[in-house]
Amino acid sequence: MKTILLPVDFSSSTHLLYEKTLELAQAFHSQVYLIHVVLPNEDCDNASAKEAGSEFADESVAINQLANQLRDQDVDTHALLLEGVASQRILDEARRLDADIIVMGSHGHGAILGVLMGDVSQSVLKEATCPVLIVPTR
């Protein structure tokens, strides 16, 4: 297992996902690609654009801090902050990187499968071309 893709949303479950990914990366000497996806803010005025820019900067700091924590554990880590629809960007990056596994959290909202896991996790699980490890977050 050379490449692990870890999508993060900076929710309370991020630490659990970090721990599981660290465990896997150390066991298999894997590279980790952290990915955080934000929605593009196309229809906003100047004040909204400034606020979105500030939020983007905060998320950039957060993902780089998380990447540095993994690097401090001697894990080869890359941080990606992308715009778009989360599930699609995760799937695109998994294909582009030829990821061996995607590590994601479950979320308890939505309908049908969404009752057990969030919509993003559900979409990635259905469409991924590599294994997806769903880590229980509740």
C-alpha cells in the first residue's frame, strides 16, 4: 500500500481519521495525501469574497498543520486544498494519484445509506476504483 488518500473536513472526527491513517502509513511505509475540498464561491459580492478568502486561508493553515503532524511522525505527506464538489474531487484525486486506499469517516445523517454514512462517503464508496476504509466516527 503505497498511497493513502485522506479526505478531511476538520470535523470532530478528523483526529480519529488521522490516527487510523498514521497507523496504516507507518505499517506500510505509505505516502499520505491529505485532501480538503471547498465549494467554489461563484456568486458573491466583495464582502463575501473577502470572507471566503479568509476561510480558504484558515483551511489552508489547518490542512498544512495536519500534514506537518504526519511529517513529524516520519510519514511522507502532501496537502491538497481543492475547490469543487467533494465526492467528485476525491474520486478524481484518487484516480490521478493511483491511490491504494481512501480513508474516510462515517457520518450519521442523510437517507438510506446516508443514515449510516454521510453523502460524500456514500458517493465515494459507490464509485471509487480502489478500496475505501470507512472509519466509524460515532
